[in-house]
Amino acid sequence: MKQQVHGNVTGVRDTLIEALGQLYDYEVDEDTFLPHELMQVLARFTGVLNREIAVYITRDGEVVDVSIGTDRDVELRDYRLRRNTQRLSCVRCIHTHPNGDGRLSDVDLSALRSFRRASRRLCRARFWWRSRIC
């Protein structure tokens, strides 16, 4: 089954979309957060497209999603591999900034806050549940 590059693909040449789609074949070692080679590939595509790119990687090192954004943002979805929404997703999101500024943007901070609130609710629910059964 061919995996699709998601997001803002309008105006992107088919050859670039196909090349980005090959990232699904990339395997990351379980003990490596972001391999230097993958970082270089993402930087190259970001420079060519002048758009943000997001890649979702499982704990097992499998690339499960590739998305193209705009020059200012890319959709950071709450990607889950588990049916139970009360558990952690086991997926990390790596995304680029085409302007070369590695600092977190307002959109990035907003997404982190949103995910953090969800995590906090999860922790509170687990604490409440454990205190009830003890």
C-alpha cells in the first residue's frame, strides 16, 4: 500500500511529493531521536519548498505520516496509534521551520500547551482512579 504525503501539496511538483513519500521507507533506530541524515533530508526539502514539513515517527522507528505545511505552519495533529485515548500515543513529531529559526513559534507553543493540558488531564484521571481503588 502506497502511503500518501498529506497537507498543503498544492503547487508542489509530483517528483518532490514522490521523494517526500519515500520518507515512509526510512527506518529510525529505536534509541535515536532524530538521525542526522533524516534531519538533513528534512532541511533540504524545507529549503526547496520553503514550507514546513512534519514527520511522525513511532517508538519502533517507523515513519507513519509525512505532511507539508505552509511557510508559517504545518498541521500538528494529535496522532495516535492506540484506540484508548487515555494512553500516550507513542509517536513523536519532528517538524521544520523554513526561515531557519529553531525557536518555537507561537503555533508550536500553542500545540504544546494543548497536548500538555491533555496529558495533565490524563495524569489527574489516573491519580483519581488509583486513589479510589487503594
